Amino acid sequence: MAIFETLADPVRRHLLELLAQGERTSGELAASARDRFGISQPATSQHLKVLRDTELVLVRVDGPRRIYAVNTPALDELHAWLAQFHDQFAQPLDALGTELARGKRQRRRSGPDRRPGEAAKGA
């Protein structure tokens, strides 16, 4: 899936995370990428192009500025795709959580000086 290839890059993930907070100009995005990753404005523009090509972001022109925003329907599609895996792991993970809690209870009952399964002194 091209979206995962796009999101594999830390610069593009950073740009998308910024846009998740609201619209940003290309200048704001380039400044943030420069500060965090030390990359130039043209390099940031290439990352924004990849995000546009995979339709994760939208761009609109406002005079001389380009304003970017998250393309929410594209992320909804990604979320729906990922949801099929969540259901497969939900029950086993719930069972694991139950077993971990059970182990903690048993350790509390056995006390700090006793091994699990060892009877309490004086009992």
C-alpha cells in the first residue's frame, strides 16, 4: 500500500502530524522540517509532493501561499483498512491482559519474600 511507504519516512510523518493540528502554510512546514531534520525548503517540497500524490494531504492556493491540510477521507480509508487487523488481535490481547493481572494478584498474595506457589509462614 503506497500510503505505508509514504508514512515510513519520518519527515513525512512529522509533516502529517503538524497538519493533524490544523492547516499550515508551506513556509511553516518547511521551517519545522528544517529545524527538526535540517533539510532545505526544496527537500520539504518534495516530501509534500509525495504526501499530495498519495492523497494524504490537500493543498489550496491563497495568493502567493500554499496552504496544506490533512485529507481526512484518505485517513479514514487507512483507518478502515487497519481495523480489520485490530479485531483479529483484540481478543488475544484482552486475554493477555487478564493473565497479566492474574499474575500480579498472585505475586501480591505470595508476598515479596515468597516464591509463587510457596505457602505463607504460619498458615
